[in-house]
Amino acid sequence: MYIPLAVKRSHLFYFEGTSSKFRHRSVCHQDFRSAETHLTLSGTQLLGNVNKALAVQNIMAASTVPAALRRFMKGFLKDSALGSRRICSQSVSRTVKGCISQRTCTSSSSSSSSSPSADSVAHYDHLTQCGSLREDAQQRLVLQQLQQLQHDLKTYSNSTGFMEVGAYTDSLDKSEKEEPNPRPPKGFYIYGDVGTGKTMLMDLFYSHVDNTSKKRVHFNGFMLDIHQRIHRRKQSLPKRTLGNMFTYDPISPVAMEISNETCLLCFDEFQVTDIADAMILKQLFETLFKTGVVVVATSNRPPDDLYKNGLLRDTFLPFIDVLKEHCQTICLDSGIDYRRQDKAVSGKLYYLAEEPGSEAFLDELFEDLASTQKSLAGPRVLTVLGRDVTVDRTCGSIADCTFDELCGRPLGASDYLEMARHFDTVFIRHVPVLSLKLKDQARRFTVLVDNFYDNKVRVVLLAAVPLDRLFCHAGGDDEMDRQLLDDLGLSGEAAERLTLFTAEEEIFAFRRTVSRLMEMQTESYWIKGDRRQSTKHSNT
């Protein structure tokens, strides 16, 4: 897919020459991921397709080729000769890569969920009866629907291959008939206001799914992984020369990699704010769905509002239709933010700069926590996608940072995920009032909190104002916006409509960030985030 230069600039990177490298502008977008979307390589596609077709025909001619492989080759040949993107999935053994920590409602839920095939609704009822959860009729209704999917997935596998065979491929072997493929169960897209229990229900469902081919991941982390896989595939290609030009689209092969690893994908915080993501989601998810992957996702936005007022949104809209076709949409909005309900706080974790001795309090807390570590205090260098990210003051699993250190420089989701992997407690000092003039810093802070929250990283903050006044929907940098409008060749009307300028997405995300920061101050969250305790429990 060709992406115009203006669009690339809107994502705040641009390609230089023929080397296909990219560099970031000084004002950076949301996550600074390795944002190489699939680009069309110059050359003649027909020549490459003819060569592929001849090779496949030779294989198909062999009488000893197994039927499963013959079906795969027919799909491959169809893709080569006709330009179709219809995909088949091979029967392979799957492994779920990585170990993604999942949130549970209370410590008692972990023991109850040890048996995946147990009744998730009964587990929910037990948690409400013992007072770990408040009874919520909407939550229970959603969980009942998820439980039906849980039962369907118990014997489900997507290894049989979901491919459509056209007349051309049928003519290759008229004697062989395709066996009908089982229809995959429909997934769920659960949306609603912040703190209504969407993630808790999805995690409860996930913990009871008796199927080893499942994966639960934050959507930010998933898209980072997708871009990294795309990058690796491009790097593995032979170098193009004048006599060896070819076209390669890595998105469908990457999607097939995912489908070979899992039949269930659970996404937390499904959101699209990045044009590099927006441009590839339709093809990516079409392939995932065609290969039988079932998707369960949570979001604060209904499907029709995804990437709302985003640049080139018209090209994104077909993805919404694909999503709604394969996922049942459920609204969970009881009007209650359970993160704001009365919970025991874990001491004082949010300090105001104007409070006398606040800096000294943080210093003392850092020293207390550092005394439990087995290493000396000092800087730590993290390697993220080939880049070095230095954290100036650390001690074991504790990091002491300033807001500028974390959000004032070009860092993004990949950097914050790496920090979450190394640190279970992060001090963030000197957090300013986040006005629209600090859109980029506010965006990074939101991404930071999302990733820390998802990985149970504990935070201690020193801020200029109380938490409920941290985000100010005023200000703005008119000069910077005008410069970007000129770079993109857009009119002033676009500045009033596109989220790139209105900060609508940032304002929308602020409420989720405040809600999560409130929960991150509770005693239960602080205990769950203590990885030393988790290690002790796992060892015993």
C-alpha cells in the first residue's frame, strides 16, 4: 500500500530516499514504534508471480504431495496468479509466545481460576458473595455471554485452514474436493465508560478458557509486536538489484504467524490513534479472521468511533465493518467507575509540590524501598529496538525519574513496556499541569500509565496539582499547529476537525488515565505489584 508523503509526515516520520529508512520529527506522535508500514517495493510484480506460479505447479504435479499440502499450494498459487489475498492456515503445532501477566480481581480469584474449565459466572458470583466484587447485573449478563464462548472454545481449533477455493484453483485438481471448514465462533467487542469492569470481565473469561492456544495482550503491545514482525520480514528479504526487483507485502504472512500461534486473542484497551496502525488493520484482521482467530476486545469507544476524526479515516472505515462482522458488540456502561469507589489506600503515594518537605518524603521512601534491593543505586541503560534508553537513578526493580525524563523526550509504548519489564516501582517527580500546550507530553504520559497499569507497575507521583486537576483542557500551541498544517498542505478547517490538532483523543483518554491512577494508589494494587512477593509465591 502506498502512503503519501503528507500522511507519513502526519505520523511524524518520513522516508528518506530509496533506503526506506525513517526518522522522527522533533515533535513526536504517540508511541514512536518502529512505524514501517508495509510499503510497495518498486519493480515488476508480474515476473515474481510467474516464477512463484511455475514453482508451485511443479510441486503440485508430484503425486506424493499430501492432500493438506496440495490445498495449501492451491491457495498459494491463487494468491500468486490472481493477486488474491485469500489465506490458508497450515496445520502446525502452536505455542503461545511470551508470558503476559493477567489481572485478577482479588487474590482469592487466582485460586478459583486454577481450573480453566470452571464456570466463570459461578466464580463471579463467589467473588460478589464474599465481598471482593460489588454485584452488578450488567457485568453478570456480559459474563454469561462470554461463558458461552468459553464453552465453544474448549474444543475449538483453527488449524484446519480457512481458505476459499475459486474456479481457477479448482481446475488444477478437479478430482479433489475441499472439506467444509468449521465456522469459528463469533468474538466480542466490549465497550463502555472507564472503570466499569470491562478488563476484569475479560480477564475472568480468559482465565477460564480451557484452550492452550490463547493470548491476552494490551493492544499497544500487540501492535508493537506486529510492526516488529513486519520489520524482521523486510530485513530478511534479499537485496533488490536492477535485475531483481519484486513486490512483497508482509502483512498477511505476519497475520498467519499469529494465527499459527493462537486461536484466541484477547485485547485490552482496543484503540486506534496511530495512522500507521490505521492503514494496516483491515488487511491484518481480515487475515486473522479468515484463519479462524477469535477476538475478544475491550475499549472505551464503540466500534464506529474508532479512529474518530483521524487523518485519512475514509481508508480506515472498512476495518470497522470487518470488526463488527466477526465480533458481537456489547455496551457495558453502568455509570459507575469502580476504581473511584472507597478502597483502602496504600499510604501516601501522590504528593503535591507545594507541600512542605514533599521532595524529602519521596527521597526517604526511595531509600526505604532501595534498602530491600540486592543492588546498588545507579543509572540503568535499557536497549529498546536497537536504541539505548538511560534511566538515571535506579536500584534493582525501583526507578526514580522526573516527568521530563519519561515524557519530555521521544519515548513511546515500546520504551514504557521495557521499563515495566525491569521495574515494579517507578517514582515520577515534577508532573506539571498537562494543558493542551503539552499535547505530546500528555499523550506520552497516558501511554505510560496504560502500560504501567497493565503490567502492575507501582507509581509514586510528585505533581503540581491534585490528581483531579492534573489535566487542563485549555491552551494549545497555535504556532506549532500552523506549521504542521503547512507541512501537510491542509486548510485551517482541518485544524478544527482532525484529532491531530484538536487533541480530542488526548482529552478522551485523560479520564481513563485519572481513573487508573486512582486505582494505582490502592493497597490491593500495591500488593499485586510487589514482584518479590509474586516470586516467593511462585517458588513455594
